[in-house]
Amino acid sequence: MMTRIKTVLLMITLMFCAWPVQAEIDSKLFKEFKLGYSPLDIELSLSGQRVFVLDDQGHLRIYNMAGDLTDTITVGKHVDKIKVSSRDDLLFLSSRDTKTLQILSLTYTHNIDISGSPYQGPSNAPVAVVVFSDFQCPYCAKIRAIIDQVRGHYAKEVKSVFKHFPLPSHKFALHAAKASIAADAQGKFWQFHDQLFENYSQIDEKKIEEIRTALNLDKTKFEKVMEAPQTLEKITKDRQEGEQAEVRGTPTVFVNGRMVRPANYENIKEAVEAALKGLKK
């Protein structure tokens, strides 16, 4: 009887065993970097846009995915290992020799094209506070007042620039972005912008039409711009620029190309001060 039970159990076990499946793997050389030195350690950024290479002379070299060397940082010959943190702007440097762990903070400057984007402030302002935003985002609605406060403090030095970054998770965000561009064509972007954010939790096609009517925008011209392929192209261009600058959500704020995290009044103001000081050097 005992032997029979063991046999049944063995059969059941075999039925539910996951046998290893042999998978065929194709491989090809994705990219070859001509380094010219011996690498000690290599890490890929979380965004997949940068390769960090530690050399044997105490340098951390940063490459883009095209293989171009974009920056070199001296970290010391004692460092023998690097590791990317859960944030792309922090890097761990460790040394077996000195038994130390260092956290390196990295600040990247992104080249963001703001030509043709709506802005407030002097056109020739030396500092641009760029906001990638979504009209259904509650935090985007709140940051508007913070940006206005910063710009008010630096009336001659700062302009604020709006960039579209509608999130797929927000049903009417893309529609609202198109509507704001249609309003811009009639000279009322910022009025429309403000009304959208005041009603961010109620945005749908009906609410957008109510705002258009309240602002006395020509319906035929408005709808023509909304449906124009160039309108979607502009939004897509903004989104692609944001993604290249490592925008992952909204709002995301840049001061002269440098991302500000977290984007509160103190940090944005500090970034503006740093940008102004940098211009004086």
C-alpha cells in the first residue's frame, strides 16, 4: 500500500514539473565602443541613454549610446567599482583598497529646443524655466503658482516656457493639449492654459468647448487647428524632447536645461540663482 502511494505521488509530481525548455537565442553585436584604455567596471544608466565606464587611471567616463564621450570625471585611482542607483543622477563608487563607498551626484544639462513654445517673461531672458506638463495632472496645476512666484522674483532674468507632455493614462490630456495650441493660434494660450488647470479634474470635450466659448474663440478656426496634423506633430515633438531629456512624468522642470528635483519653490529658485551665477563667470 505504501509503495502504491509513493508511486501515485511521484506521478503527480512529474505531471506538474516544469521541464526546462530549450530556447534558441540569436545574437548580434549591438555596439562597439573604441575605448583606448582598460575598463575596470561598466554600468548602463537606468534610462538606457548613457554608459558609465571606470578606467584604471581613476576616471569615470560617460558615453552616449552613439559611442560619443560626453564627459569625464576624476574619481580617484582607489575606486574600483561603480553601480547605478535607483536614480540616474546618483552613482555609487566603492573601493576595496580604502574600504569606502561614495555617492556621486550627477547633474546633466539637456539641450531643449524652446523656439516656438509658449512663454511668459522677457523673450531675451538669460534663464529659461521649462515645464513639461499635462493638463489633467493635479501637480501641474499646482506648480503654475510656484513658477509664477519664481518669475515674479526675477522679472528681468527669467522666462517660463510650456512644453506639452500629455500622459497616456489621462484620457483627455492629448485633446486638451491640442485645444491649447488652437487657442494659441488666436493669441489666448495662457488664458486657455489657466482655465484648463482650474478645471483639470473635470476636463473632457464638453468642458474644453465651454472654455473655448467663454474665451470667445472662433469655433471654425479653433477646430481647424485642433485637427491639423501639424498640431499633433508639435505635441509629439515636445514629448520626444522630454523623453530624450529623461522626463518620466509631470510636471518636470528644467532650469537652463538642468532638471530640478524635487520641483518646489526653494529648489527652482536655487537653480535659477546657480544659473545666473554661472552666466556671470
